[in-house]
Amino acid sequence: MTTAYPVPTRKSNYRKVFEAALRLSASEQRQLREELARLTEVRLVPPTASRQEAQAAQKLVAEVRAELARAENVATLDETMRQLRGRAWS
């Protein structure tokens, strides 16, 4: 397995790990997941795809869309971040 080491920067640990994971091939990612599963109690399980869960998800989507439609201030993410922080956020 190839080990990816991020270039030293002032990025957060999450960002470093995320960027290192992106450099792994699909087979290396599977191998890493298998190794992590053996080392920890954490289990990575794909979500179930039952009809009931899909219907519940669609109901939540409809609720969120309705709430967004009632929103008074409709701004883009960039506009909102600029308003909150007063500068470019990315």
C-alpha cells in the first residue's frame, strides 16, 4: 500500500487526512478501510436502501425545500459568508 504524506502547510488535520486519502487508489482505500475495521470498534457500513427509508428521505427533502421557499433572505453561500465574515471565506 502506498502511503501519502501531505506537504507541510497550515491546514487542519482533517484537511491533511482528506487530501492524503484522495491520493489513494480505490483498492488502497478498500485496504485501508479493512485495516481500520480490524483495529477499531468502528464499523463502516453502507446505508440501507429500503423503500421506507427512501420515502422518509423524500419527505424530509420536501420539508426542507418548503422551508427554504419561505425564507426571507435568499442569498448565495458566498454572499452570506461575506456578510458574516466581511471578507472572502474560501
